[in-house]
Amino acid sequence: MSNVNPGPNEAPRRTDGWLDPGSTNALVIYILYLASLVIGVTAIVGIVLAYINRGKAGGFVESHYTFLIRTFWIGILYALISLVLVFLIVGFLLMFVVAVWFIARCILGIQALQRGEPVRNPESWLLGQ
């Protein structure tokens, strides 16, 4: 049985910081977004993490949180428009285009994050570059 309070010979449990505001957390959110293409609920977890940590990280990571939040909501809007247009057949093509847009935005964001750079235009409706 484990103790709630660590004893004198036990170190307190440390997390690796993936939930803390910063570049690791932003990377986790990008990965959650990409996983949402297969498991839809992970995008909801990602948007919640982005809203919780926005304004706390500072530096270049702030632009990534803005970019991530906008990616989620703009993606929802584009998906809904595509869904409505499915009845006109063109919606199927638009769904594919939205998926490519979503993947490209996430990959470009991950690349900028790994280089330690902000997203150049986090408020963009397109790719933000």
C-alpha cells in the first residue's frame, strides 16, 4: 500500500510537465488534435488544455495556444459547412480538403514549435504561415 505523504526516504512524485503551460504541453495538444482524426474525443481534451494554459506560458508558446484554439474552432466551422454541403455532393470533397488543412496546420505548428519559433500569423484562417 502506498502512502499519501512520502516518507523521509521517498521523493515526492514529479510529473514530466506535459500538463504544465509550455512547449511540451503545446506539442501534446497538437498530437491530440492529430489523433482526433481517428479518435474524435481527443480534440476536445486538446482544446480544454489549450484554454487552461493560454496566457500562462509566455514567450513564443503563446502564439501556439492561440493557433491551436483557432485551429479547433475554424476546423469545426469548416467541417459543419462541409457537412451541410454533403447534400450537394461537393461536401465530400470539402471534407477531404478540411482534413488536409487540419493536418497541415498541425504539422506546420509542430515544426515551428520544435524550432522554438512562434506561429507567424496565429490568427490566420488558412495555414498561419
